[in-house]
Amino acid sequence: MKTYCITGISGYIGQLLATRLARDAEVRVVGIDVKTPEGLDNIVFHKIDIRDPAITDILQAEAIDTLIHLAFYTHPEGDPKEALSVNIDGTKNILGAVAAAGTAKFVMASSAAAYGSHPDNPVPMSEDQPLRPNDYFYYSWHKAEQERLAGDVLGSRPDIKTVILRPCVLIGPHINNPTGDSLRQKILFYMKGDAPPIQLIDEDDAVEAFYLAATGDGEGVFNVTGKGMLTYPELAGILHKKIVLLPYGLLASLATLAKWLGLSPVSATTLRFIRNPIVIDGSRFQKRFGFKPKHNQQQILLKFLNSQIKD
């Protein structure tokens, strides 16, 4: 029997991944989070902050074979000090615990956002593309820094296999983040001009990718994406949403005001980040781990739309 530990098990993907792993009778799931998960049976749960040094003792006592690190402060425009503490200090602590406990495998969720938002981004980008995170968007540079930390701590440990996944934007019925909040609004706003391509991945496909990364034999850094790409106006059409196109400067000012008034989950900071294409090539992960995404971009959005109708 193998024992898998998920940090952030009470989160959006953590709960879905725990359920996926628990389908195997020969698997034992251990969860770490500051919030008790709901609806998860047959797991061992430790209510503890990922910044707590006692994490090392837990990994040793539970004899963890593989740790999947999903515990992050993910709101792109939340408290920057708390985000830095959780994302950077917390990841340092987790990596130190994995190294000290001699855990056989470490899997971490990074993001395509680590490549950064730049007008000259290649379309698509392979894993060989240098990371150029944007300092104004802490989610981007936190992900890049977490990857660097993983390399520093575990790069000299051939006994610990490391897999880092860089997924594109996750969408699904269970999504609980600013992306989902934005798509649930009755009217969508976007910039006038040429719309850069975007990529989505269905939540179930993303969970399967992490499952394969955790249970497979490969290691390395991999992009993960669904089938195809689309533009934001195309997205609005599939969701049957009215879209209002405005000049970037005006839209940026309105976004900042809406965020301040509590009418929007994001401000001009996020708008600035999505001005440029961040399109990734996921073929390397597909070939190495046998990953086959089931949903194309339209299917992803229709699944999300149908879940809103049912609600």
C-alpha cells in the first residue's frame, strides 16, 4: 500500500484529487490543511499550517511515499504579505520536510502564469521557454520562485523524484476562485482590439493530470492543458454572455473602481496580466505520462455553463 499526502486537501483541486486517489484500495490518503475537508471519507487528516515545522514529524510518522503540494494562497489580488508567507515560506517548509523525511516523490502545482505575460511570448510555449514572471502580479512570480526553491532543495536529491506541473486556467463546476467569479457575472467586459488566445483545462482533466503525475514513474517539469484554444469573445459567446468591449485605459480604470466597490473580484492588475498570450504546449506531459485530456475548450465551458443552470 502506498501513502499519498496532499497539502491543501480542503481546496478546490485537493478534494477532487483525494477522491480520485481513494478509488484505489491499495492507496492511503493523508491530508494537510488549516481547514477540515468536507465529504472525504477514509482519509487521515492533520489540521496544520504548511508553515508549521511539525510537518516534518507528520511526514515521518505517516511514512509518506508521495507528497502533492497544492496548498497555496491563490487569489491574484489578495493580501500580498499573507500570500508571500504562505506561498514562499510555506513551500520552503514543505520542501524541507520532504527532504528531511526522505519522501520518495514530490509533486507540485505551478502554473503557466510562471512564464509571465509578455507581448513577445511564443504561441505556444514549451517547457524550454525561460520563465519571465511579472513582478506586478505576485501569483506569477510566486509560482516561478516556488519552482526555483524546489530545484534548490531537491535538485541534489536523486532519491526524491520531483514533478512540477504548469497547468493553464482551470474551469469546472466546482471552481471557487476569481476566474469562476468573473465568468458567473451576467455581463463580461474585455479590451477592444485583437484578443490574444487563451487556454482552459477542465477540472476533471486537471485532477487526472495530477493523479498521473503522482502515481506515474516520470519526473521533470511539464505544461498541462486541455484541447485547443480560444479567445475571450469566443468564450463569452459559448457561455451566452453579453460582452462589452472598451479601450484598455478606460476598462482598467473601471476595473479598479469595481474592485474597490466590491463589484468585481479583480482589478486592472489582472487585466494587465491577461493582455498578452500565455499559451502552452502540453504534448511533453501527454507523451511522458499518457495523459489524454477529454474536453476541448467548448466542452469545458458548456460543462461549466450547465452547472450554473442547475444551481
